Amino acid sequence: MNIIKLVIKMYMTLLTPIIAGIINSIFCSKTKVLKSLKRPIDMNKNFIDGKRIFGDNKTWKGLFGYIFFNVVICIILGIVFDILGINNMNFFYINHANTIEYNMLIGFLIGLFYALFELPNSFLKRRLDITPGKTITGIKKIFFIILDQADSVFGVALIVWLFYPLGIKKYIFYIFIGTLTHLIINMLLYFAHIRKNMF
């Protein structure tokens, strides 16, 4: 598989979390829908060190949005891929049938893993006294800029690997492609006034 075809397949497979992630950002920051779910996942609890576990920005609304929108977008894109006859351009459909039930499962897992793989990053930031949602300065900045974009991609790429034998090299390349894409999208969301911070 040449590199261009590989990258195209990667992006075709990433379309679901890309679109769902953008919609969820708008859903969480610009709407009052399901306002009751805008409560911290850690329930305002502290860890044994006396610091918050994840912080205020990791909410049940965000978790719900990640899962719900990934399921919906995955079903819609599955129908589109099937109509266009391009199932072979999506890693999820190479070894598995493109069905609504299958896409519901894939969307659920992508949304769940996307959200869960962000939590260790938030946990680490609270240990380092980094305020949720604030721009980091100093030597920590570069590390956390990369980690902030890469954390969820590790989870999404892992789901791809569960359904298609990527291998370690393609998995790592997926992390690179996904992280770069995440970075660009966050910049666009910042300029569109959807995100408070660029990074």
C-alpha cells in the first residue's frame, strides 16, 4: 500500500471522530442542551493528594456528546460509503460488513475511547497544578500541546487496530496523522471562537 493511499484510507476512517469531535465542541461550549449533564465526571472529588481528579472541563455532557455524535455520524457515513461503493477505503469495512448495527458499535467505541483516553492527561495536569482550560507557558507547553492533541488519537487508533490489523508501524503513523489533524482542527475552532484556547 503506497503512502498516499494509506493516508487517504486513514482520513476516511477518521472522518467519524473528526466530524463528531467538531460537533461535540459546539454542543458543549455553545448550547444549553442537557445542561444538567454539564457536571464534572470526577463529581468535584479530590485525589489522595488533595487535588481534583480530572477537573471541571471533563463533564458527563462531553462524554455523552462524544458517544452520541460518533454513533450518529458513523451510521450516516456508513450509509454514504455504502452508496458510493467505497467501503474498501475505510479500515473498519475491509474485514467487516458495513451494517447499521456494526456502525453503532464502532461509533460507541470510538466515542468512549476518545473520551476515556483524554482523562489520564487531565489527571496529570491536575497533579502539576495546571488550571483546566488554561494556556500553559514555559517548558511544559510543548509537551502538553502535543499530548493534548495526541491523547484521544491513541484511543481512536486503538479501536481501528481492534477491527483491522494495522500493526505497530501503521498505528504509530496513525497517531502522527491524527495528532497533526487534531492540532489543525483545534486552531480552526479557536479562530471560529468555539474553543477558548488554541492549544
